Amino acid sequence: MRIAIIDKDRCQPRKCTHECQRFCPRVRTGDETVTIGDDGKPVISEELCVGCGICIKKCPFGSISIIRLQEELRERETHRYGANGFALYGLPMPQEGSVIGILGQNGIGKTTAIQILAGNLKPNLGGEDIPWDDLISHYKGSVLQEYMRKISRNEILVSQKPQRIDLIANKDDYVRELLPDEREINNLTARLDIDHILNRRIGDVSGGELQRIAIARCISKDADFYFFDEITPYLDIYQRIKAANLIREVSKECTVVIVEHDLAILDLLADAVHIVYGTPGAYGVITHPKGVRVGINEYLRGFLPDENVRIRTEEVKFEVHAPRAQKEAFILAKFDGFRKKYLEFTLDVEGGDIRRGEVMGIVGPNATGKTTFSKILAGLIKPDVGNVDLDLKISYKPQYLKGDQKIRVDQFLRSITDRFDSSYYKTEISRPLQLERLLDQNIGNLSGGELQRVAIAACLSRSADLYILDEPSAHLDIEQRALSTSMIRRFAENNDVSVLVVDHDIYMIDLISDGLMVFEGEPGVHGHALGPFEMREGMNCFLKKVDITFRRDEESKRPRVNKIGSKLDREQKAKGEYYYQEL
């Protein structure tokens, strides 16, 4: 089976001479394999296409993909966004009393699947509009048959937390107006730490507060099925654990489906996972449900044995021992203790050192001074007590990115480095960050994840001794996080430079870090930086404050969050061993 995909946003027929049609060998023999639609853009007949790939190479904008798929997927086609549009194969299977996770890249159909299960999008099985009776018959013999029947009759109450939380309300609306006026909501808002902002306008709350409002709004509704499309963006690890615990409670009486890129939270929250593989923007295939441990391990390994499909060329590997304990690095710079005071917030930092060729992770709650610490080291702001002058060339990626520049990505990166066209830059930076399809786009038109990858590339493109990246995992999917993590770590080792990474993704911190700094305190009032620590000591200190424990997965060696209250969780807490024990 062969599908032809045309990226309508990249296709610009007014700037080309329809090379896809002119050079197609089937068109030259008289077949209508490639025709021009009413919008002036090409339409490729998948029945007539022979898959020669000439149109792919000739298209000046790289907007065409011809993909060969397994023939058995034809029967699993769920939805197609028109001729030469994105195709989704399969659907997740909701299970009452369980949390079902969906795991996969951005742009691969996860949100489409959620929209179908939520009843907001009627599947067309790859064709045009399909009668409900035919849809119900199509899923005969599976749990989806009865589900589709109830959806068609509006017999299922659905509550959904969207991915785009900025769309849940107008910025002039008050927070209290979004939540039901019930006694139970007070307990919910208190547990999510948003009871103090109920009288604020939506436009005056932070991203993390808005995320928690969206979660509370979804949970507060009386529904049969709850769908959460990414709960972790903008939340620190403490807030993520609280949200996960609430969702677990909801799942005891209802069915929950969640899309999430934070593997630690997914591991803690889900009972089973569906892996989604394919080509972003072209097609996605949803596997049958797998145990959460098995599913995540298969995804990290890059091979799905049940489907006999390889989804990644390289396995994501976790080191068994903390890297810092295995080598002695030279000290690049030392900094003395200092203090920074604002009107309502004070940050105290103990002295420490930065080692050459190592990556230092920085963890802690939001609003405890991690970004302030990073800016002081970068020389962007000055401390009030103490002096920080590292005498180093420093490259800094900020937490919040601006995408308002009217310049192409390739022009922007060329203005930073003279190595942009070198094979080294393409191999070590562009390809791991998947920048190839972004280079001819305007920075102002990029999505959050695309802008994040460009910002990481820009930071690492500068010549420096110390690189500071503030929340590089934000808006990135699991695949992009794994690739960027490996790339940043390899960059530090190969160039013998130091890197500081501030992030809330524990898996990323564990995978990338040689050592750790831990921030604690009262958010928005006082922050205190501890460390730097050796990795094991730092993670023990941090996880004890979060009140969760880790163990090593015997197969993949990845860290796994123990179910709270489980036998292993209780045993490790009793021993004071919150970080996993070495195998």
C-alpha cells in the first residue's frame, strides 16, 4: 500500500512551475497521476502512483512525501484529512477504571485520536462522510463498537482538557467563572494550589496556573470519559505529581485517556499505553494497548516486536552509574555564595564549582530562583550580596522564547555561526534537532516546539566556555527530547565545554546530568540553592522533597517512578533511598 502526502502549507504553486506534474513519468505517458486542483495545488492519485520518487526530489519546497505502508493497514484506516492529507490508522481503546496513555511524536495523530474519542471529530475511514451505522459495524467485535454507538447517540458524557490551554477562555474572564460553583471544587483548587487566584482574570495568570485551571476544569465536570491532552507543560515536578494523583483518583470510577511526553509521569499514571508511530504530518499508526513498562521500553528501544516495525534507528540508552563518579573533570570556574533580593522574593546561593566537559542539572519547584540563578551566572543581572564574575564566554538560552523575528531560520543561524554549512554542524546540531524542514521558514511562524529547537541550536552555535539552557524540554515531544538530550551531552564531551540545564523532566535530567543542583524554599518568597552534588546525593535530596522514589528498570536501565504507597516505595523511603539502587 502506498500513500501520497502533500504539505499544503509548504506547497507554493505560484513560486514553481508544477515540477511534480511536469517530471512525473506516468503523466508523460498520458495518465492523470498528478493533476492540479481548484486551489492551484497538485493532487496525486495514490492508485496510479508507482512510487518512483521523482516528484519528491523535484519539488523545490519539499512538500511531497510518498510512503509505502504495510498492506494490512488498509483495513485499519480511521481518518483521512482529504486527498493527499494526513492519515490515521487505529484508535486507542478506552478501558473503564483505567488510565490509558498515548505515546508518540508531535504531529503524528495523537490529538486527532483524542478528538475522535471525544466525539468532536467523526472518523471517515479514509473516505468521505460515513453513516454512523457503517462506522459502528466497522468496529464490530471490539470495545470500540459499543463506544461508537454511544457517541453517535450522545450517550457518553466527555470532559476534555485541550493541548492549547490558552483557548479554554477569554483573557478577560475570571478564573472562578470557569469552575463550577460546588463545594467539591474548593478541595480541588486547594490541592492544585490555585485557590488564591480564583478572583483573577485569565489574562493575569501564569502558564503554570492556567494549566492547573484547565486540569481542574476538566476534572470538575461530571463525565464518563476524561481526556487529558498534555498535563505537564509549565508545571514543575511537584505540581505534576499532584495533578497525576488527582487523575488517578478520577480513574477509579471512570475512564481516562492521556497524551503525555513526560515519561516519568506517564509511567506513574498510566495502566497501559498505545504507541503511535509513523511520519509526522503524513501518517500515524496506533498500536494495540501494551503494559506501561513494556510499551515505554519498546518505544525507547525503537523496535515494536508485535508489529515488527522499527520506529527509530538508535536506542535511547540510560547509564547504569552516575557519569560524574566515573571520571574526574577539571574545574572550569568557581563561584562564591551570593544573594539576590527582589521586592517580594530573595534567593540565597551557596558557592560551588563548574567542571569542564560536564553537564550540571538544576532542579526544584517553580518560582524558587532557578532562572534568576542562571541569569546571574550568565551576567545578565547582578547579585545584591556577593560577586559573581566567572570570566568565561557564556551562551544563554532563556526560559521564555520570542518568535517575533521576521527572519528565516537559516539566516538567523548563519548570523550566529560561520560553521552553519559545515558537515559537523549538520551532523551534530541540525539533524539531531530536526531543523532541516524549518530552515526556510520564518521564525515568527514557528510553533512552540519548533522555536524551542531553533533556540537550542542558536545557544550551542555560539562560541563559549559555558552553555546555560533554561527548560530545553518545553514543548518538545519524547523523540525530540531524547535526540536533544543526547546531542547536548555529546556536545559537552566532544567540545570539552560545560553545560547547565534547568528542567522539570526528571528523565531528561537523569539522562543528561553528571551532577545536580537542588533548589528549595517557598515559591515566590524565598529560594535556596543547594549543591552542586554528586548525582546520587543530589537526586536523593531532590526526590525526598518531592516524596517519590525511583527504581531501575531491569531491561532498559531507565529510571521508573514507583507507584506511591507500593511495597517498593515504602521500603525505599524507610531506608532513605529515594534514588534507585545500582544493579
